[in-house]
Amino acid sequence: MSDNPVSNDTATTTTGPRSVGLRWIMPVVVVTVFTSLLGLMYLAYVAKPDQNLHNYPIAVVNNDVGDSFGPPGQQSTVNYGTQVLDAITTNTSDEKFDLQVVGINEAQQLMQNGEVYGALIIPGDFTKQIGILGTGSVVPGDVQRPAITMETNPRLGPFSTSISTRFANETVSAVNTALGAQLTDRVQQQLGTGTQLSAATRLTLAEPVRAIVEPYHGVPEGSGQGLTAFFYALTILLGGMTGAMTVHAIIDSMLGFAPTEYGPYFSHAPASKISRLRTLVIKWATMVATAALSSGALIGIGSALGVHIDQPFELFLFSTFAMTAVGVTSLTIMAAVGSIGVLVNLILFVILGMPSAGGTIPVEATPRFFGWLADFEPLRQVYLAVRSLMYFDGSAAAGLAQGFWMTAVGLAIGTVSGVLITWYYDKKGLTRSSRTNAATAIPA
């Protein structure tokens, strides 16, 4: 519904064949551009995540204490873990991965806060196990290859687990290439040149390290493999946006600024003598009540379906807050620009929001443009807070703090700009009463 309704009865218009043709072409052009933008954003978002990988955060921990090798009196200390760590940091692309070399306690804290997608851990007895493998490979009996463990963070989404797993496998493959030849030479030297290693021994020594991939904290039942937080956040945002459009249309109809249709029939009440600012405030108040009831319904539905939620009451409060913020901003946009505000809202909240949310594919695996959008796009902020409340026990560091404060900023911008814009329209006499329709009509 437009905030500047057209009055065909009082406006003087001149329409020729050319202007009529343009009017019919306009909706075709608008829909085509809108659909093209939708396709561009979504296909760019999902098409090549491996090629778009950048600054993907992974913690690397070296717990290896090393070991001594050689005959008594000639022993030397070796630390294969340090060699592996140096190789990983040197050969890993700085552009694709953000490797954070930390201790085990800090790595666990980063995982708990959802700040890294995985932790690659070299165990404390890594060097010792390598030495045992070298000796055991030429002595009858069972021998176990040492392991490097990748602890994934599946609560950040299933796709992140896939990337972290592939990183671990590629890293271990590179480690085997480097250590395999070194270990084979060491064992051959210990046996002497007169003894040749068997084929089975060479195969064992060529790939001395194996990868173990396991979740740091598995996703609980009822979490959709880490996807319920994204779809819950999306529901909040769509509820706020579509709710605002519905409130806008119904209240405009009740106040006589737009017709109400019932199938083939319609009614159009006389336009009320009410200011734009007061009309917007009424819509805002309606949206607040709608947000509270809708958020309560979402919590009830989630409980009935067995959806895992760490902090249900806090999630209800934040859902109400976020849905209100989205609804207030959407109503402000429609009050400012009229019916075209529907398209503006769709672009702002949906087309730009979904690819930059990071709920299905990590932001670090999308084109860098989406990473820039993720700094302020509403869906991203709502998702971070919802994810924290559903999976990370409401931890502020896990996204709740950023989500709350960014949503608060959005609500403040929507409220202040709504008041200023509608107040300015009222002050200029651009009211919505029938008495001024002729002066503010748009020529056909």
C-alpha cells in the first residue's frame, strides 16, 4: 500500500500510447530484475564453496613432548610434533585458512564459543608412538599407527564439519609424505644396509600417521545436525517482515487508506484524519504484540516437536525482541517509500540476508562480499544469537552479545528514522487525508 495514494478523480493526467506501454512494461522489468538479483546472490553463495574458502578458522594444538632415540650415551631428542606443526603452518594457505596455534585449554574455549570450526590436535606421545611404530614394524606382533585428531564443531553446521574433515585428511596425507621417508630411512639405518625392509614394512612406514575425526561436542538430538538454529532464526526474520507487511495492509484498510477485498467484492472506508506519525506508532504497537504472541507460539511448536533449545525462556525474549526490530524497520521502510518498500524489505532481509547468515554454508566458504554483508545483515545477527541460545547455553561470546547489540542498533535506527521521516511528511502537509490527495497525487 502506498503512503502517497493516487487520486485519479482530481489529478490532471495526460496519457499517450507510449506512457501506457511503459506502465505495462514496468512490472515485467521489476520482476525480472528482482529474480535476477535473487539468482545471482543465491547461486554465487552456493556454487563454489571450496574455491571461495578464505580465513577459515581452525585451532592447532601441539601437545607432543618429544622422545629420545639412539644407543645409550648417544641419544638425541626428537620432537616430530614440532616438525609436523611447522609443516602445517608453512604449507597451509594463509588466504584460505586462519590457523590459530594455541594450547589445549584455549582451543577448547574457542570451540565452546563457536569461534573456530575445528581443532587439530597432535597428542603428547606422538613422537614416542612414531618410534614404537618404527621398531614394531620390523618385529613380529601388532603395532598401532599414531594419530592426529581433528575435533570438529558440528553445532556450527554440517558443512563446516565437512571442510574441517577434509583439512585433517589433507594435512595427515602431507605429514605422511614428509615423515614416511624420514622414518623409513631411520629404521633402515638402525637395521644396517645388509638387511632389506620387507614390502609390508615399507608400506607401514610410508604412512605412519592416521587421522581421527570426532566431534568436540556432538549435536544433541532434535538439533537437525546443527540446522535448527538457522531455520529458527529465518522464521523469526520472516515473521517480523511478513508480519509488518500484513499489519501495514490491514491497518491501512481499517483507517481508509486502502481498499479491502473479499473475493470479487471490496470495501473502502473513508480516510481517517490521522497523521502519518500516529499511524506508524499504531502499527509499531501492533507489531510488538504480534511479535510476543508469535514468539510464544514458536517456543511451543519447538517444544512439541522435540527441538533442542538450551535456553527456551531467553530464546522467547530474544525472538520477541528480534521480531519487533525487524517489524519496526520494515514498517518504517514502507512508511518512507510506499508500496515499493515491500521489494526493499525482501532485498534487505531475505535476498541479502540468507547467503550472508552462515547458517548452512560458513561465511568463510562464500564470496568475500557475503562476509562484508555478514557484519551488519539482520539475519546473520539473529542467527548468531539464536545459535548461542539453542546450542551454546546462551554464551555471550558464542554470538549472543553480538546478535543482541546489533539487533538493538537496528531497532534504534528503524525507530528514530521512522519518527523523523513521518514527522517531516506531516510537517510538510503530506498527510493521507482525502483533502490533500489531489495535491500529492502521482500523475499516471
